[in-house]
Amino acid sequence: MTATAGFTAAPPLSGPSAIAAFERDFALKRRRARVNWAIGAVLFFAAFLLTAWLGDFFKVTQVTLRDGSREWRWIIGAGLPRLGEFITKTFPVLRWDSLGADLAEWFWRWQTWLRLLVETILIAFMATVFGVIGGFLISFPASRNLSPNRYVLWAARRFLEFARTVPELVWALIFVFCFSVGPMAGVMAVGLHACGALGKLYSEVNENIDMRPLEGVKAAGGTWFDQIRYAVVPQVLPNIISYTLLRFEINVRSSSIIGYVGAGGLGQEIRTAMSFQEYTDLSALFLIILVTVVVIDFGSEKLRHRIIGLGERDA
């Protein structure tokens, strides 16, 4: 044994004593982990049950049966058949011997819907451009490792939180009130929300970069903007492209809904169809939006792979 500053160091355990100590410590940690998991599970299920109770998942209400009588039923069990009834109403009548005529009747406003679909895509495209520009510029001062000071960091983060917290529909109502109905209100609503969402994603990418290139640019006399341009952007560009293409797909869906409040796009047709209970028109519009999103998703994936080099690697 050696003595240092009046203390005697104990010799390291070896053989059976070391194994016994390891097993004892391991069992203690396992026991603590199980207790923590048990406490977490109890808290989770308590929160889940409370939320379900507040959300009326356990509600029992009176429903009208087919014969006109009323009975007390669990709201989930009573509502699921109504969901099936609604979906059934949206299905058009398609017969093989008159398929062309039935499809023509189903998509009877295809020219108007096609024009509004193009308008929806253009709204999403322009909103994505504005969102990318705003989110990209604000993401650097909103990153903890890149912000010039804590005041700029606080202001940038609060702006991004405010922009993405307000739903697109609420932004659309505000901008429709300011600029009247039309695509401009939709572009501004979706673009502002996209700016907040993309700025958050971009800033998280910025916080995971390798800081050594920044130190090299700074040591060479580069300014803060030089560090961003030459040390940060090359590292984060592939992730930025991926998030941007994903956001464009999301904006297409958002742009097809905000027309419900007069901000252009297919949303106004959805509102009309729901108001007049034209359920087959709803299914036609949903199918158009679904096909559009699938095509955009496929094209975005191919474009992203080509940009980051996966396409060449696979070939």
C-alpha cells in the first residue's frame, strides 16, 4: 500500500472479490433502473387516463337507433359506425359497363379542380421559398453555438416559436382580414409558419456541427459571417435540403386546407363540398390531394438522393 498526503490507498480488488463487487453494483443499478421505469410507467398511464377522461373517451351518451329509439351507449362504440357511414357516402357508384361515365360524373369539376390544384402547388412553392429564406437566416443566431450573444439567441428563438406556434389557419384568417381573400394570404400564412418550423430544424442541425472548421476560419481572421459561410453552411447543406423538400410536401397539404378560410387553393372547394354535403366531391378532392402528395414525395426523394450523391452510389 502507498500513502499520499496522509491517506492510504486501498489495493484494487481482484479475483472473486472483484467479481462479487461488480455483481453487487450491477444488481443495485438494475434495481434502481426497474424502480425508475416503474415510476415512469405509472406516471405515463396516469397522464394517459387523465387525458382520455378529459377528452371524453370514457363518455356515455344517448344515441338514436335506426328504429328511432334512444339508448345510452359508449361514445366510441356509437361513433365508429357513423364513421363507416360517412366513408361509405364518399364512395361513388362505379360500374364496369359504364366506368367512363361514372368517372366523369365523379370528377365532374375536374377543370376547376385542376386549376385550383396548380394554384395550391404554387402557393406551397412560394411559401416554401419564403420559409426557407427566413428560417435559414434566423437559424444561425438561433443556434447556441453560433449566436453572437444570448440576447440575439433569445430574440431569434422566441420569434421562431411564435411563428410556428400559431397554426396556418389562424395566420390565414389574419392575413385574409388584412389583404382580402386570395392566394397572397395563403402564401404569407404558410410561409410564416414554415419559417418558424424550418428555423427550428435548421438550428438543431447547426448545433450538431463540428466546431473545428469555425475555429480555423476564426484563427485566419474571418468574421462571424465568414465562419457561417465557409465553415457551417457546407456541413449543414445536405440536411437543409432534406428538411426543405420534406417541408414542401407538408406545405402542399397545408395549402390545400387554408383555402377553407378564403386563402386560395383547393380548400375552398372542400368547404363548398362539405357545406352542400357533396360527399363524392370530397372523396375526389382527397384523392387528387393524395396523388399529388405521393408524386411530390417520390420526386423529392429522387432529387434529394441525387443532390447528396445517393443516386450515383446506388448506381
